[in-house]
Amino acid sequence: MTSFGDLLGPQPVLLPENSDAEEALLDKQDPVQVAAAHPTASIAWAQLAEDALARAEAAAPGAVNADVIAAYAFARTGYHRGLDLLRRNGWKGFGPVPWSHEPNRGFLRAVGALARAARTIGETDEYARCLDLLEDCDPRAAAELGLG
């Protein structure tokens, strides 16, 4: 049985740890340097996107500025890096990617940041696709990311 109760569905994908990038971010290293040193780590791109969104919101809530656009680009990079890793680990484009598994959170955070940036720039179709993807990956993910 999958973690979401579907007997016939795919098994949850549990991504491998990227402990070097994760530890660097936990040690408060500059996310720019972490992304440069670990460009395949979705967690680094997600952190960059979230930081840019926080700066944008602090400067002018709801306004589109360079930080929002940077966040969109950072989040899209983290999303695509995460898709690459998911596929290498057996994901077929659908099915569980549990929030409870810490290494999955980089990808899920990147999708959440992409949703927020897309909503800010008025890209409603992309926003909806991101929410649908989060729901498919783990129904808890959107709420954990403040989108639910």
C-alpha cells in the first residue's frame, strides 16, 4: 500500500539525502554559495526562491519586482532539478512524494515557491499546476508550505 492508501498506486518516492547542501544551509551558509557548490540540490534553489520572495514581500507586499522574478527563476530551477532526481529514482510523473521524508522537501519547497511567485506575477495557470502537483505528491504539502 502506498503512503496515501492507494493499493494500486505507485510506491512513494523517497529521494536520497543531499547532506552536504542540507548541512550547509542549516549552518547558515550563503544559499548563493550553496547553490553554486551543489547546483543539483533543489533545497538550495528553494532557499534562494523563498529568500527572494521574503525580500519582495517586505519591500512591497503583492507587488511584482526583481525579487519576485528572481524567485520565479530560482524556484523553476529547483523544480527542474528535483524532477530530474525524482525521475532517476523511479517517479513516473505522478504519485506520492511524501513531505514527511526530509530529502523530498527541497523539491516540494521549490514547487511551493514557484506557485507563490507565479501567483504574484499573475500566472494563474502555473499557480494551479503547482498546487495540483503538490496535491498529487502529498496532500499535506501545500498546507505545510502555507498554500493550503
